Amino acid sequence: MNETLAQSDPEFVKKTFAAIAGRYDFANHLLSGGLDFLWRRKLSRLVARRHPVDILDLATGSGDLALAMSKACPTAKVVGADFCLPMLEMARRKRVRHLIQADGLALPFHDESFDVVTMAFGLRNMADWGAAIREAHRVLRGGGALYVMDFSLPDSEFVLKFYRFYLHRILPGIAQWATRRRDAYEYLGKTIETFPSGLVMNALLKSCGFKCEPPRKMAFGAVSIYCGTVD
Ligand SMILES: C[S@@+](CC[C@H](N)C(=O)[O-])C[C@H]1O[C@@H](n2cnc3c(N)ncnc32)[C@H](O)[C@@H]1O
């Protein structure tokens, strides 16, 4: 990894995802043991319960969550937005219908345009988490909800020990084989260690104007879904 670049530097993030775009899905499914399908399905079902009309999947990447939500909410319009064109190209090939190149920190949408905004494994990569959450709040209608799904650190010390071993010692090696870009996955481990999780994330959401539901933990707490609602 180029240590001269800050982890959250947007140009570094864009270049990193552009470099792995073609192998991103394969690496995802391999490194999560296929669990990422279940995580996206769970989030899609939570979203469907709200019967949204307009959904924004921010940092949509290769579009798997946008597709899962289109299936779970067949009458909704799901817009996928991402600032990395090669990732959007992967989503386009999978026939995600509404795609737009956009920066999560300055969304090209009017206030109160969506009923639900989702960010799956995206917020962690953004340069300013608070600014991105406030942008999501701005584009949400009253009664709408933001769902953030991302990696978190398991509460149990025992599980955490194994998780860290996998994350920092095993995963970069497998990723090197799968994507030829070990640095991208060393970056992943670093961002997971510093990203707010659990009640710290809820405090951040509250400071940006959301009311929070208790975090939903999956995979022994290695992945969490946070939900913030707008009055
Ligand atoms: C780990 S991928 C997640 C993709 C997808 N949501 C998923 O669940 O597989 C992170 C994505 O966030 C995008 N991203 C990072 N910062 C962004 C920003 N400021 N605005 C828009 N997209 C951003 C990257 O381009 C990348 O496609």
C-alpha cells in the first residue's frame, strides 16, 4: 500500500476500487464464504418492510444490494450511485436499471427525494463519515430511513482474536490470489479497525439528526446493520 496516501483519500479509494472492479464480486463471495449474499438479503428484507417508493443505494459498487432490493421491493425505483466508474460498469453489466456517478459527500439530488438510503460497505471508505450521513439525511423524506451495513468488531475477545488473525494474516493472502491487489485488502483491514461500530455508530447517526434502532449484528458481530430514521 502507498503509505503516503491517507486511507480515506477519495482518489486513492476510487483508484483502488477501479483496479479491483472486475474481480470484486468473486473476491467478496470467496472472502465471506458466501455470507455476503445472506447479509444483503437480510438488509433487503428490512428495507422491504418499509414499502419504499424511491430507494438510493449509495456506494452501490457492482450493484448486488441494488439488485437484491429491486427483487425484494418490485414496485420501488432503486437508484444505484457510486463515484467509481469501473464499479458502476460492473453494476450496469448486471442490469441494474438506474445508475448514476455521484459522490456521497455531494449528492446530485433534491432534498427529500428518497424513502430509503442504503450504504453497504461504503460509508467506511468515505472521506468524511458525518458529512456523508448528513447528505443521506438531506435527501431522505420525513419518515424515511438510512441503513448502513458494514464491518464491525466482534464484542467477544475470543472471537475478536480469531477475526483479527483472519483479517490481517489470512485474508490479504487470499485476496492477493483472487484480485492481484493485496494492498486493497490490507487497506480493508485498516479501515475496519478504525470504523465506528455498535453504539458509537449510533451516536454518530444521532449527531447527524437520525433516531436510531439498536444495531443488528451478524456473523458474531463482524458485520452490523444500523438503521437511522428521519422524523
Ligand atoms: C466495498 S464497495 C461496496 C459496494 C457495494 N455496496 C457492496 O455491498 O458490495 C465500496 C464502494 O464505495 C464507493 N465509494 C467510496 N467512497 C465513495 C463516495 N464518496 N461516493 C460514492 N461512492 C463511494 C467505492 O467506489 C466502492 O464502489
